[in-house]
Amino acid sequence: PPGRRVQNSRLGPTPPRLLSEEEYRLQGEVETQKALAELRNVCQSPEFSAWNTVSRIQSPKRFADFVGGASHVTPHEVSAHEREFGLESLSIDEQLFEEDDDDDEEEE
């Protein structure tokens, strides 16, 4: 019915449902893997100018390994990321909050 459309347009669009943290993480992993596979396919196509690309990048061997199927990150990069953003950093944050809680109790 036309009346219903008018009413909905007055209310405005329905905001999209926000992702949970787990859904966000999973979507990031899935989309990253799809994009990396697409990049490998482009780099392996006959139209791709490998020499032109290799001449402009810092680590040609690493790039060649990636195109051949190797990981896009090194073990060192993985451990650095985990140190900065992984479980270790979460436990440090928790310790900071616990210390803050202890300070609050002492003031009372």
C-alpha cells in the first residue's frame, strides 16, 4: 500500500545491524583471504607485467614467493603483531585495569 511507503520514508532508513567482534574478525579473515587469492591470480595471468612490478618493489623474492603461494606475512611480522595486538596486549590491559581497581579501593 502507498500509505505504508510514505510512513517508512518519514522514519528514515533502518540502520544496518552492527557486527559482533567475532563476526568482524571472521569477515576480515575471509575477505583478506579472498583478496590475496585474487591478487595471486592477477599476478599469475599472462597480461601481468612481472618485470615492471618486480623492478618497483623492495623484496622481489618475497613477492615471487607470495605469488607462488607463500604467506603474505613473515613469522617475525606475525609475532610482532601478536605482541602489539594479541593476547599478550590484552592481558597487559587487564592488569592495568586491575591496578586501577585496586587504587580505587584504597581511596575509599
